[in-house]
Amino acid sequence: MSKRPFLSAYYFRAHLYTQVPRHVREDLRWMADCGTNAVVLGILEQDLTAAVENVDLICREARALGMEVWLTPSRWGNLVAGCPKVPCLYTALHPEIAALQEDGSIWYGGFGPYASVHHPAVFEFFAKSMETMLRLWPVSGIIWDELKALYVVDHSPSAKEAMGESIADPVAHLRAQADFFGRVNAHALSVKPDLKTAAFIYGHCPPDQIQACAAISPLHAFGCDGRPWHRADGGMDDNGSGGAPSKFLLDQGAEFIRAAREQGKEAYALIENHALPASCHELVRRRLPEVFAQGWDHLTYYYYPRSCEAPDAAMAVFAEALRALSSAE
């Protein structure tokens, strides 16, 4: 096996708004006992002003256990994923910053209009939000979760001014989407120079998107998300349709690891263990050691995620695998 990956747990308790300190301590102790190095919290823009104390509590308890705190800016500009699944307030309140299609209509994603990465107010929103986030909490790293607008060809006035003759070139737009996150990372590092930055995209993304995002600079780690098994293993998809999944770490991960390495970056992956049917538990148990051995530098798993058929049994499978990984060091 290659070196043990840095392990982090994606944890959504802060968004419950009802915080029981004992429950938080129990959750984080479970993670620490399984060898988890960091807790990852999704941060909506409204979390920077509402229920800040919820995140404060988790940060205190994590640090008491020697765990780092990593944050995922969630749904900002509708340009990234993250929990919970809600629209970005900023883009809803500022339609003038939306990306536009060639006919002048707004580019919509699954949760509202995409912000234009070319509009100066969008960068300012990200930069100021990042400054607030880094001031409020002891952040060791940030993770950009599933860059969403990589396919957008933006014809907004700001895009036309920035792109010039390249306005109709999808390759140039892809590069601009990726470069935006590089600019935000650079700003974050100017505020906190020792901050680590990671970004990941869908495991089924095409090669051009993989290469463009792997080249984001500055960026410490790059990778993908996916189910912790092979396509040939079958298993349920993560949306309850009964169809086949589309993202598989053991099939698609090697391309992302290679792309990260070629750009001098660490390799990152989010293990998708949400919406897990009980019929997949044995599959996860069998394949997780193979995922751990792929050569990832940083792996994140969901702690008690949504929509699992048998949550306690599902997490017991992870506990077994994580403890085996720690004991093998």
C-alpha cells in the first residue's frame, strides 16, 4: 500500500441549528477514534452571519481532539456544490451579475442562475466572504466542491469585455471558469498564507475539464468524487432512481491522480457514501481498502450522510475500514 492518505469527514450538523454539545463531542470522537485527521464543514454565505456559534462549537471540539477544520464554501454564486442544497442568495438578489446565454437569457443551473466569473462584483463577493470565513474560524484548508459551471459559455457584458474575440470559444470559457478559482485561492492565501486549497469535480467529467481544473493555480490538491467501487460491481445510484451510478473511484480515479501529479499537486477524492442502500454495504467493505491503496493524498468521507437505508450499519462498515487503515501504518 502507498502512504496513508490524510482523512477528513464531511459533517453537516451545523446546519441543523439545534446544537447539542454532547452530540457534537460524540460525533467528533467517533471520527478521531477512526483515525480521521480533519472535519469538513459546508459554509453557506448566510452561515457567516447566522448561527456562527454552531460552527464555533464544532471548531472548539475538533481542536480539543487534535483534528483540523476544513471548510467548503457552499453554493456560492451557484458555481459550486456543498451542503445543503439551496440557491445562492447573492445571485438571487443581484441578477445583474448572472452569466448570460448568447440570446441574452440567464444561464441557470440546478439551483438558480450562475454568477458570471467575469463580473468584478462576483470576485468581490467571493473574496469578502472568504475573508470573513478565515477571520471567524481556525481554518486549515478549503475545498471547492464540484465546480458546476465548467460548460458555461458566458455572453454577459462583463464576459464580452474580458473575452474579446474568444467570446464564442468554449475552451477559453472553460479556462476562465478554472482561473476564477485560482484568483480566489490567491486572495485567500494572501489572507492566510499557510492555508491549504483543494478542488474536485465529477468523476465522469471529460478530459478537457480534468486538465483545465488540474491546472488551477494556486491549488494544493485536485481530484474527483465517486462511489467507492468499480463500475462492473453494479450497485445503486445516489439519487434513488435504481439506475447505475456514473462516478466510480476505482475506474476513474487513476486519471485524476495522474492529472494532479502532472501539475505538481496532491490527489484528492470525496468518497460518496451517501444514499447508500444496505445491499451495497458488503461491496463497500470489499472495495474501500482498494480505494485507500490507489495513491490518494487526501480522502474525505461523509459522516452519517443523508438517505442511507441503514445509517448505523453503513457507518460501521466505514469504521471497520478506517481503523484497519490506521492500524496498518
